[in-house]
Amino acid sequence: MYSSSVPWKVLSSNVSVNVLTEGWTLASPDAGAEEDTRKFTVDVIFDTAFSAVPVVQLGLSGFDIDQRDSARLILKAECISEYGFQATITTWAGSRVYAAEFNWLAIGP
């Protein structure tokens, strides 16, 4: 028995962002707003588009967080399409995040 198969495409890369990246707000918590979350979004555009929405996996590979407060960091892939996705880095309370580095892997048709 034979079945037609769709070839899979695999793309990956490494992304680094930090206090020198335009729009970075994770290094300075607002005074008096200890529980507010702060987010930074990175737009990732695939070198070549997929023919359907791929599965995207993120892996945190490094960070620079001030040692005076707890290390609070969430990394998520959101708004995934055939053309790219948004990686959202979130922190909250008094945490000061100066840099984050992550790898991503996208697999799809």
C-alpha cells in the first residue's frame, strides 16, 4: 500500500534581545506596580513560508536577570502563521530582565 506524503520543512534559528533592543521594557519595573506584568514581543519571519501553519517550539538558551529579585521569565510562541510568529517574553513583579536568548524550531509542510 502506498500513500502520498507531504515533505516536511524544518527551519530554526537563534534570537538575542536585550536592553539595547528598541522597545525593551523588562529591565525597569514601574514604581508602585509590583504585580504588573511587562511583555516584550519579537517578530520572527521565516526565510521561506510554509504551506500551512507549522508547529513552533521555543527553547530558552540564556538570560541576564538582576540577582536582587526572583528570576521570573516566561517565553511563548504566539500568532503563529505560515510566514512567522511572535515570541513573547514576559516578566512581573520586581524582576529586572536585561537580556534573553532563545532558539526556535518550526516544523510543517
